[in-house]
Amino acid sequence: MKAADYACQESVVIPPEQAIPTTNEEAQDQFRTSDVATFTIAHAAHDMYTSFVPPLLPILIDTLGLTNTQAGMLPVFMRLPALSQPFIGLLSDRKDLRFLVIIAPAVTGTLMTLIGYMPTFWTVALILAMVGFSSAGLHAVAPAVAVKVSGKDLGKGMSFWMVGGELGWTLGPIICVTVVGLYTIKGLPILATIGWAASVFLFLRLRKFIDTKSVVVRTLPMSAILSEMKSIMLVIMAILFLSSFLNAALGTFLPVYLTQKGVGIWLAGVSVTIVQASGVVGTLIGGSLSDRIGRRIVALFCLVVPPLLMLLFLNAEGWVVFFLLLLMGFSAFAINPVFMALVLDSFPENRALANGIYLTMNFVISAVALLLMGFAADKIGFESAYLASAILTMLAIPFVFFLPRGKISGKASSNQT
């Protein structure tokens, strides 16, 4: 056994200042709305800024003379630091890292609003990489803590957490294009004040997030955790990879696709808001519903419906286009809290580590999909690339049936863990 595994195997006593407030066993099973809402707000404030990338891509392509492949590379630089999330998660299982949650909105907000002042592709890439490290800290630490205040409603808790991100991605593009329309891209720094205000709020809330007693947590060797995760994660990895191209089409490349079809920059930016707004509803319903009817049923719905809608979208015109985007956002994003709840509920003793590994896998797959979508758009055009994304999502459907039954139902999963 490696030395790192011995370090992971020891029991850890969480001191009072690091633990979550608890009074008794019954209280721990309750869904604590105000505490879950705190993490939801943190997620929303942070992801509002990372959502600026898609609507800014057409501007950056024009001002910096980028190709579609280079444009697809920019979000990849923001996602690469996600590779650090397992290590952040491992440390978070043992140390108090709430400060990463607190500072994330301020750091990300400041950096993202400076993109308009970057003169080259590589300086923009550097800014986005720095944003990626801020994002990695938030996403590795916050969900594992939010689970602890979700009680038995784990899927619901993950829905709330992800709704925060979807709200950020819903409001962000419309806020971004509005400010750019009024003050040009140079006016974005005024929006950094929102991130700083959010960080102050989180500081006031989370500095009092304490317990009155110590909690003993037994951790497992990393090799054992990875071995346990393998059967679930390999299947999820296949599903995520095959469906990630459609997500890239709906998110990052949507404004570019629409502007190349003659849609104005403002309306193209609003299209992302439409997708994300419906994604908020889908995310909220998806996780909660999976607690009751099972994770597998919800996952199947999320893989069958979006590609069919994409086929209609490619042949639609006028207001129907935006109606189809609304439906696609709802059905495509509902699967996110299902997978996260499945992972976190399966490994209750190492949730931060398991969450970090899952998010790293998710971000890496998304980054690869962005690169391939940008490359495909350059080589075969957006129409063909979007069609291919629908076909690939359909190929993911059979993998749902390989998810282990014992971990599919929200109730069954809770009982087993």
C-alpha cells in the first residue's frame, strides 16, 4: 500500500469549528433550507461570471481574429484546473476549506470582467486558467458540505446546489451582453462588485457555520475508493462523454452558431439565457424526482428527449427555434443532479474526494468535447456538428442500463449507505 493510502486510511476527528451544526439524529435527517440556500447563492454568484464566456466568444473571435478551434480552446483553459479537484476534495475531507467557497465569487468576478482588456489569445487563456482554479476550489468543497445539510433528500439538495449554477448561467449571459451593449466589453469591470458583495455575504454566513461537538469520520484508502467507484464511474463517464457534445452545442457554441446564421449578438446571447432558464427548472425537478422514482428513469428521459429536439431545432425557423431551446435546456440539464447525487450518496465517508473525482472527470470530458466540437465546426460546419451531437447522445442510452440497480433509487441508495 502506498504512503498516500495510509494517510487516507486514518480516522479523522473533525474539530467543532469545522463541523456542520447538528443537534440530534433527527435534525441531521432534515432538509435545512437556509443552509442549502447559502451554498446555492455561492454557486449562482460564481457561475454568473463563468457564463460570460459563450456570449463573449463572438466578440473575441472578431477582435482577436480567432478561429472556431481557438474559440473552443478558451473554455478548455478554464476547465483544466478542474484536475486539481480530487486533491482539493481529499484535503477538504480533513481540513476546513470553507474560505475557498467564500472568496470564489470575488476572485472569479474580478478576473472574468477583465477579459476585455486582454490583448491576445494567450492572455485571455491565462485569465481563464486563473478563473478555473477559483472555480475548482468552490466546486470541490461546497457540494460535499451541502449534502450534509440536505438530510435524506440528497437529490433535492443537489438540485438546489445545481440550480444555483443554472441561475448564474441564466442571468450571466443577459447581464453580460446588456453591459457590453451599453458600455462595450471594457465596461464589464463594474459587474465585479456583485462578486465582492456575494463574498461578503458568504463570509458573514459561513463564519458561523459551526458545531457544538466533534464528529469522527472514518476515511478509506484512495485506492479502495477508486476501486469502489469504478463500476459506477466508468458507466457515467461513457454517458457524459457521448452527451457532452450536445451540451457544448447548447451552451458554449450556441451564440456562435446563431450569429453565423444571421442572428444579432444580443439575441444570440439571450438564447443562452433561454437554455439556462429552462435548465434551472429541469435541474430542480430532476434531482428531486430521482429521489422518488429512481435515478435511472430520470437519466433515460434526459438522454432520449434532447437529441430528438435537436433534430427538430436544426430544421426549425422563427420563434419555434427558441421554444425548442427551452425544451432542450429543461431535458438536457435535469441529468446533472442525478449523477452527482448518485456519486455522493455512494461514498458518504469520502464525499469531497468522490465529488472532486467526479467533477474532474466531468470537466475533462467537457473540455475534450469543446475542442472536438470547435474542430468539427471548422471542418464540416456547425449544422453537421450539431447533427452529430444528437446522434452521439442517442448512443449513450444503452449505458443507463449498466448503472448498478442498488445505487439507482434515491431511497435504495440511502439505505445502503
